Amino acid sequence: MTNRIRVLTGPRVKQAEGLKKNIDDVILGLLCLLLALVAALILVLYGLQRRELRSIGQLSEQLLASRGRALPVRLGLDSDKGKSAA
């Protein structure tokens, strides 16, 4: 058994370089796709957060209207009873 070192020359070298470039392009494409998915997820989460904040604002306005006066500026928790104290 003899160990032979095979040197790629000519078209085989170009083919090997082309495969490496193709693999690099595939990896770059997948990274771009992953980045786009992360950006889309962040935008969706931001939109959901804005919608929830808008709902909380509307609920707050309804509470103020039903009480007929302004709520206290700061609400604290009564640690003994677990109810909110004004």
C-alpha cells in the first residue's frame, strides 16, 4: 500500500473552487433568510405590543369615565392583603 497524494489540476481545480463558492453562497443565503425571519418576528412582536398598549389605554379611559374622576397617579400594592391601595 502506497499513499498517493493526488494534486488537482486543470478543470478539477476550477470545479472544486466553484463548489466552495456555491457552498459559501448557500450559507450566505441561509443567513440572510434567517436575518429576515428574525426581523419579521421583531416587527410582529412590536405590532402586537402596540396593539396591547392601545387596548390598555382604551380600558384606562373607560375606567376614568365610569368613575367620573381621575385615578390616583400612583397605585401601590398592599402586601398584607394583596389588593391595590390608593
